[in-house]
Amino acid sequence: MTEKQLTIDGADPLLLFGFNDTYLRKVEDAFPDTHFTARGNKVHLEGDDQALDQIERVFDELTLVLNRNGNLTEEDVETVLDLVKSENGEAPAPFRHEKRDVILFTPEGEEVRARTPNQHRLVETAREQDICFAIGPAGTGKTYTAVALAVAALRSHQVKRISLCRPAVEAGEELGFLPGDFREKVDPYLRPLYDALYDMLPPDKLEAHMEQHVIEIVPLAYMRGRTLSSSFVILDEAQNATTQQMKMFLTRLGPNSRAIVTGDVTRKGCEAVIRRLVDS
């Protein structure tokens, strides 16, 4: 008897398991010699190796179907079970995917996936480590990939909120001279983060999350004194942060929180800041 624990990434376990665990019970009934225990986004399994591998593939495929269609049906569950338990196990479209590459699906059903070797490294590292650094030149997808990972973690209830921050670096104008309230003053500096979020969440849901402070976008200076628990935190454009600001940011993380720091070593001394941070 082998034990294995599965982590449901990128999907809401309540939707994946079905009302009153209906779909989970269907999977369990299909593998009568395997014991299931579900807690949150974790599924603990006990059974033989072949059955555990098949069950893991079942949940991988169901996660993809749920993200693509927005919901699951009993027919979806039965189809996935049939194809996984068949002799060749080859999945027809739309079930055939490399699950680990897909981070999430947009509201239009389009895949957001790692497309380059370094994006693959970022995705895998972020899934395994609490803090990771994504260093690369502009246009390599650092911010977009990091935001996708944060949204996927929120959807699957791995975290309770997302905090996105950037150093507010002006180009000739001070924050106080911009018109409007606080949010209107800082929006121009944080626009790339909004752009990524609007690609990945419906506008009404994003606005609701922001009003409820489930998702917040703030300048780095306003992170001082906070403790962020059960949060996915992203510091973007870290090359514009000082060593003291970097230390301040990294000490904001509370229990069950994760962080990604992105930056470009070719711009304004990001490499020097990180090296001083590591050496201190």
C-alpha cells in the first residue's frame, strides 16, 4: 500500500469535487481499492502505484476541463475516467494537455501557460518555494507570469488575497502633483499590473475583489509596517527599490504567504541591490 498526496493547483476544489463531493465520490467509486481523504486543496491517497498515478491524471484532466469550460458535469467526469482507465489512456481533445504548463485559463477560455524555458523555471520554482526572484530583461513575461501564478493560487484557495506592489518612480512629476485621490495618483505607476489582471479575471469580479481588498495594488512605500498572511505578494520592478526597501518587503510575509520578486539587472542596479541583500 502506497501513500500519496495531491495538491489541486489552478482550480477551485469546491467546483472540482462537486456539490457534496459528488464528483470526488465518482472518482473514488472508480478506484474501489484506493482510500481517499480530501482536505481543502489536498487529496491524500492510499493504494497501489498504478491506481495512484491514474487518479493523479484524472484530477489533472478534470482541472483543465473545469478551467476551460467554467464548470464540470457528470459526463465530463465519466469521460475522463473512461479515457484514463482505458488501455492506451490517450486523451482526445480537449482533454489532451500538458497540465504543468498551463497556469490558468482566461475568462475567454484561452490558456495562460509558460512558453519559454525560463518561464517554466519560474512556474516550477514558484510552486515549490515560498520566495523566488525572477530576473530578466523587459518583455520576457516576468510580471505576466507572476500575476498568473497569483491569480491561480487565489482561485484554488491556496491564498486568501493578492498584494501587488511596485516602487513609484516618477519621470519629472511627483505623486502629489497628479490629479485625483490616492488610487488615481498611483494608477499610472501600477498600470502594467492592472493590464495583466484584466486579462485573467472578468472586470466585474476584479472590481469586486479590489473593493473587498482581496486584490490590492499599492506602491512599495505603503507596505511598511504590514504583515501579510495567507497572501500571494509580488514586488515588480525591484531594480528601483533600495536595499532597505527590499528588506522591508521580504519581512512583510506572514504565515502561509508566498512572494515573487521581479526585476531587470540591466536597469538601475537591481543586481547590486540583490547582492547586497544576500550578503547582509
